[in-house]
Amino acid sequence: MSDHTPSYVEKGKSFERDMTYIPDRITADGGAAVDQPSDAPTWPVEPGRYRLIAARACPWANRAIIVRELLGLEEVISWGAPGPTHDARSWTFDLDPDGVDPVLGIHFLRDAYNARIPDYPRGVTVPAIVEVSSGEVVTNDFPWITHDFFFEWREFHRSGAPDLWPEDVRDEMETVMKRIFTEVNNGVYRCGFAGSQEAYDAAYDRLWAAMDWLEERLADRRYLMGDEITEADVRLFTTLARFDPVYHGHFKCNRNKLTEMPNLWGYARDLYSIPAFGNNTDFDQIKAHYYVVHRDINPSGIIPKGPDLSGWTAPHGRA
């Protein structure tokens, strides 16, 4: 693995996430999507045509898995789960027999990227949606994948599926999600992959300002936008689930643990008690991913045995 170890830390610099993804969208009528570049292709919603490739270990992919189940899309969009570890070349299907995805017939997810864009020049990321018949990746633009699961696949939602983008709070929710992404979801990575003390200190202060804001926000409401779960909760949860097992120590986000923030900790357990969240949270895979893959900040590849995670199933008291 050492010959293909991905590098994330650039000495002397702050971490900047590359947000350039394949901009294709899947829409209900195959027409233009909201906020999509005019020259980006669209694909039509069609049950059985696409396969979601998403690793439970990855927070960006984990949100797509959770939303797919919340909305009841399991029978119309299949799911392939790469293993938790990979090298710089690609995510791989180590959890499947013979290490091959049973639907796409590939070991390296990169094969689906190269089928669409030969010698694909960027990182091979999850989540990705792949067209089953051609084996070509359609999109890996993770924020839009869950957005479109809700807005474009509505005809196939289960009865009683949650309204993840309620119209009456949508504008505020967009503002909340933007701060969660920049300061928390991505903020922990800015701490962990900082290339200088100054970059780390600035990232740490930004992260904890946002965590304190969230702790206060959740003091008088069950979920981020009120009494019902929304997309904003999904986006925050995947970071909170990784906080104590990974980000606190591995990424040096160690002012305090999640378990020491009463509102955020109760809120996280509340969400975890919902099957779509809890059943798709695999702490062993999460720890294996970060501690094995990030050899530039954990050269030994040793996976810590702790922390004690039994508290996740304790009563949350927020109902």
C-alpha cells in the first residue's frame, strides 16, 4: 500500500477541498436541473437504471445512503458498498465476494470513472452514481445527489417519507447547511490536514465557534430546523458520528468530545435511534478508513481500540 498511499497534507498550507465534480444530474424528466451548468448533461429518472456506489466509512457517501433509505428508494436505486480502506488509485469492493461488485462486475471504482472519462484525471470519490448498463459513472457531485433523491425521485418515495426540504424553512436551512459544511463537515478536515501550526489554529477556532453555535441552537429545538428531520440533520449527523472515534484525536479536534456537549450528544443519539441513521453507521469501518488510509498523519496505520461507543444506544431524552 505504501507505493500508492494518498497524501492530504501540504506542508505550510491550509487544507483546501477540491469541489470539482462531474456535474451531470438525474432529473424527473431528463431536462435541465436547478443550478446546473448549461453544458452539463442530464439523465432521466428510471428505476433500476442506476447504482449508488457509497462507502459507509465516508461521511459524504454515508449521507447518500441515509437519504436513500429515509425516502424508501432502495428498490429503485441499487447500492454497492466499497470497503473502508483504499489507496490513491481507487475505492475497491473488498466487502464483496472475490472483491468484485456483484452488479457492475468491477473491483476498482476507477473503472466506472474511466469508462465515462478515459484516464479520469481527478480523485475517484464516493458517493458516485453509475449507469448499470454501460458501467459509466454518471455523477459524483455529492451535495446534489441527495438533493435530487428528494426533488427528482419523488414519484418513487415511500408513503410517509420525511419532507427533507420543507418549503417554509428552506431558505434558512440553506444558510444553516452552508455553515455546517464550511465550518463543521469540512472544518474537521481543515484541522486534520493543516500543513502549519497557524493553519491548524485558525481551523480549530473556526470549528469550535460553529460547534458552540450548534450546541446553542439545539437547546430549544429537537432538530436543526424544528420538530422534524431535514437534509440539514443528515449532513450534520455524519460528522458527529465520526467525531469522538476519529476527529477528536486523529484530526486534533480535541477541545472536548461530542459526549461532553449535552445538546449535540443527545441530538446525535436521537438521530442514531432512527434505523436509516443507526443501521448505516459502522464505527469499525469509520475507524479503519481514517486511521489506515491517512498514512501522512497516522504512519503506523494502527487503529485505536477506543473510544467506548456503548453510549450511542442510551436514551436520548429529546422526544
